[in-house]
Amino acid sequence: MLLRTGFEEDKNFHVVLNSVIAGRYHVTEYLGSAAFSKAIQAHDLHTGMDVCVKIIKNNKDFFDQSLDEIKLLKYVNKHDPGDKYHILRLYDYFYYREHLLIVCELLKANLYEFHKFNRESGGEVYFTMPRLQSITIQCLEALQFLHSLGLIHCDLKPENILVKSYSRCEVKVIDLGSSCFETDHLCSYVQSRSYRAPEVILGLSYDKKIDIWSLGCILAELCTGNVLFQNDSPATLLARVIGIIGPIDQGMLAKGRDTYKYFTKNHMLYERNQETNRLEYLIPKKTSLRHRLPMGDQGFIDFVAHLLEVNPKKRPSASEALKHPWLSYPYEPISS
């Protein structure tokens, strides 16, 4: 007798253009695939709106993680009925042909893809100071809202900020799949590495301030087109942070559960060579944010430095960051 779980590997969902899913969603375009889902554009025959339908791959772990994200999106959307806080809207979800389908608002490119396209196409630079200011305010309002609900995003990066309108420079924060409540037992492995806060790397307790660190990294990257803390390991990431921002507080090193993985007892940064198994000391190359952000004005550089305080106790909350003078600097209005 063949036992079935509903999560058989060969159960692929074949996307057919112009087909209608569940008698309601008319498939108009294939948008692409990610690690555990495919995305399509569809026309909702009930509301007349164009939507994004995410088809979750037929795997129990992906299914469970997606259900967790649905719960969080429902919770977040319920507390933002007027859609004021720049978080993705969830419209519908259902089980269809042995797949979980999630229907949400249709957005445009993510900031990573769009920045790459903007640079490679040789067109007018999109991420000007006025637009960076606008994107920052929207992201901070989204974080302020999430944090007020006790949520930490835990994976803020350019790929998780999507454009809603190019002309009006409107963005939305997506992907609550890694998010957690501050009261949860916090996982030690969070955030994509280039956007990971020092307290997470060192194995210290962390809170919503890790999202602020990530936003600082993102803004520097949008300004220059390059990842601020380029790295190929947590140790080389720490070397970049120390070289660009400054030393890590002795108190943080003393309390970090994982400090020993990167620092000797004399606080020398090191990495173990995988091939020879020998310890190699890393000497951070001294530079500065001013040097790394030549296109940024002084107000912008001060603001990014404010977000990238190595010690989370000195780093601003989203509410405090919104009061920084750079965010009220009167740039020319964004032309739509």
C-alpha cells in the first residue's frame, strides 16, 4: 500500500498562461522563482485587480514556514487597515492541487534588482539624495510599526524592499518569513550576512535594533552600488565593520557567546584557514564612511553613521532615527 503525505516531490505545479486558478485568478505572466516558491501575475476576476500569486513548492518545511508568514502578515495587516505603514498586503491564501497559494499585492522590482538594472542600463541615476531620503522615511515608518507590534523583521535587505511606484518613489517591505516577536526564544542565526548586526555575529542577545543596522547597510549600498561590508565569512565581515565604523566595545566582546570564534583572548581578530587549519590574524583596513560614500552629502553620511552604531545601546530606535535632521532636509521635490 502506498502512503501519501501530500508533500510528494514530483508534484510540480505547472504554470499555464491564460489558465484560471481556483475559478478566480486568471494567469497573465510568469514572474520568476525563488528558493521555495514560484510567482505569477494574475488578474483577480472577482475584484478586477492585478495580483501576485505565490505558489509554494510542495515541501513540508516550506509549507510550514509559509503558514507562519501568512499568520504574521494577517496580524500586521489587521493592525494597519489603512495601508499606511509600507508593508506588503495579503489578500488571500488557499490550498490548490496539493500546493499552498498565497495571493498578495502586485509590486515591482526589488531594490537590488532595480539598482542593478538602473546602473547597467546607463540611464539617469535613480537613487538620488531626495529619493534615498524618501525610501528611508518609508522603511523607518515600516520598522517603527513592526517594532510597535513587538516584531523584529530579522531579514531586511535590498531584495526585501520592493518598489510600488517608480515615479512617486514608493516602496514596501516584504518577507516576514524570518520575523519573530521580541518575546520569542530568539534564534541565534538571523539576517543575511552582509546586513547582519555585530551583536548577532558575536552571539549577544539582540532586539529590534538589528533592523536599524540592516537599514544603514542598505542605504550605503543604494548610494554607491556596492555592498558596504563586503565579506566572505563572519570574521571578514567583522574586519570590514571595524575598519569602516570603528572598534567593537570591550563589553560586547566580553559578553558575546561567540566572541571566541573570531577574537583571541587579547582581542585580536582571526580566522581559521580551512585548507591548512591554521589561525590567520585579520588586520582591519582603516577607512571611513566618508571615504566609502563619496556621492553622499554630509547629512546623509551622518545619518548612516547614526544607524551603524556598533553598540546597539547607542544605536537609535526607528522612532528616534525618524527625528534625525537629515530626514527633514529640504531637497528638491521628487518629480513624479
